[in-house]
Amino acid sequence: MPDENSRRSFLTGVLTCGAASGLAGYLLPGGREEPDLKLRIATGKDETGARELLIETWRQFNPHIDVEPNDDFSGAEDEYHTMLSDAEEGKADILNLDVIHIPEFADRGLIEQISLVDSGDFFESTRRVCGTTKKGLYWAAPFNTDVGMLFARGAPAPAASSMRDLLESMTNSERLVAQLKPDSTFLREAFVVNVLEHALSEKPNLLDEDGIPSESEGLDSWKRALEPMLRALKDERILPTVTEEESRRLFRENKLRYMRNWPSQYRELRNDGDADSNSGRIQVAPLPGGILGGQSLAIVKGSPHRKQATRLIEFLTSKPAQKVLAAYGFAPTRWSVYQEKDLKSFIPHLGSIRKAVEKARPRPIHRNYRQFSEVIRKHVGDFLNSGQLPSTFVQEMNRALS
């Protein structure tokens, strides 16, 4: 595996060679003087430095258009409410929204419809969660996508058609660490996503293509889909955690066989000094049933800088910028990035990420997603203790999305 010097050399090449021509149309003003202004972008924290690098590159080529990120949030709930108030009060020009929040912000009339450059190069799944009712227009531009992956230490994981198959194939000494410990924090999405991954790998028809609970699947179907997960937790084949970072720590410190986590955690393992990761002995493969995640860039309705905000979004979602995100561990939103030979040699599991993104299922694309998520968090959390789902479980999910 490449060392950090190789990584820096690669990134330098992306920015100075490929980006020099590829980003010219997005970065260079073309001789036209732009008025001095500041674009305000509300965005979650990025510990990798990838976004900071891209914004600094933008500043160097566009000295008259500064970018001021606001990422001073104390958690997902605070991030959501701050973005909501920033949009309502006109304190931001661009929002870097989690895909689950796009329908709500659109329904509230807080974001503008936009077009995408080379829209066909984006994964259909990432476009779908950003879509509007008008052909060719979207509520946001896919910035980075995400999907849960299976990390296997040593030999590759055996082929499995469901999470139950994977768990039953494990030896007595093998464990899977995953974010399956219920938490009282609202908007703690890791638990909800992990639950849906297990349920949909067992019964794919529980949700339709838009992530909405199927009318044909009732309480018994949901309970049967969740029981293999419950048994594995009771048998301690799954070690439950609250956060992705806690999972990564246990996986590294205890040399565990398996971990469910996001693609970006591979780079973090290397940064942590995981010996197996640095020697190429960590395999990364698609889960039997992946759930789509990611963030997308939306323009706040009424922003006085729509033209400049559009240019910045086109830059951040361009192919060269997506290559930089990939090098920092993110899952790119453009399928052509996964075909780049330099990236494929640098990131051996890039093809696995692409397969996982292509097959990933969305959570409900609905303005009331937060209420749906709370139903899952509360009742499945109780189910892990009692083994029982309330008779109103399916009705409550549907009521949340009504």
C-alpha cells in the first residue's frame, strides 16, 4: 500500500496536472472582474482536510470570491437546526445537506432548483435522492456519496447473500463490530442505517425504490427480518457500538475479524497505525444490503450570490474535485472517477465501493424522514431488549411519512 509520501505526491499530481486543465472552466474567471464577495457555506465537519484543500484551491484561483465555511456544530442535531435557521434567515448561500434532509428543505421552500453539469455521470441513486418533479432539475448537487462497507481482517469475507449468512459463517472466535447500540441522541443515524442494512438484506421488499415501507409487508415480515440480528447480538457475534469511531477503535485494538463501517474509515485505520491496514491485509467489500448516505450541495433560496454559488458547486462536484475526495477516503458521486487508473491503483477497493453504491438502497426520500427515523430508533431499540415489536410498528412508520 502507498505511504503518506505517495499520497501527497498523488494529490499534488491531481491538483497540478489533472485539475489544471479539468478545473480551469470552474476556477478561472476568464478575464472578467468579479466583485469582492464572500460565499457562506454551512457544512458538517470534515476531519480529513479534503474540503479545506478544495476550498483553498478555489480561493487561489478566485481571489475576488472568498468562501466562508460554517462548521461550528456540536453534533448532528445542532447541525440540522443551524442549517435550518441559516437558510430561513439568509445567513448562508450554500448548504451541504445530508441526503436525508433534502426533501424537507425543499418542501419548506428553502432551497433552489439547479441543473447538474454532466448529470449522466452521477450515479442514478445519488441523483434520485436530489431529484425534483421537473425533468433535468435537482434540489442539490451530489457532493460525496456514502454506503456501509464490510471490513475483513486477513482473508476476504466469504460471499454472503444476507447479513444472516455472513454471521452464521463466522467461527466461534470471529466477531463483527457494528453501530447497533441504541442511543437516546436524536438524529443518531448510525443505528438506524445499520438496522435497515440487516433488515433489507433479509427481506429486500420491506422498502420500495424510494425507501418507503411497502404496503404488502406487515409486522411479521419486519420481525422475521430483524430476528437474525437480534440472535447475533445475544450470542455476542456482533459487538454493538454507538459511533463509527468507536467501532474503528475496537476493530483495531482487538484485531477483530469484521467491521461494518463507512469507506472513509479505511484511511482513518491507516492513520491510526493499524498494521494490517498498512500492509494491505484489510479487505473492503460491499455489504449484502447497503444503505445510501452522503451529502449534497444546495443553493439557499433567495441567495444574492446564486451565480457565484453555482460556479462553486460545479467546481466541488466536478470530476477532478471528486478525485481529490476519493484520495481522502470519500466515495465519489461520479461513476467515471471509479474508472481512473491512477485512483484504482492507489485505492484497491475502489471497485468494491462502486458496486456498493450502485446497489445501495435509499432511506425514505420524504420530508418527514426525521419522524420515520425516530420510530425505528425507539421501537427497534426496545426490540433488542424485549424481542418484541409493538403491533403499531408498521402503522407508526407509515404515519410518520404521511
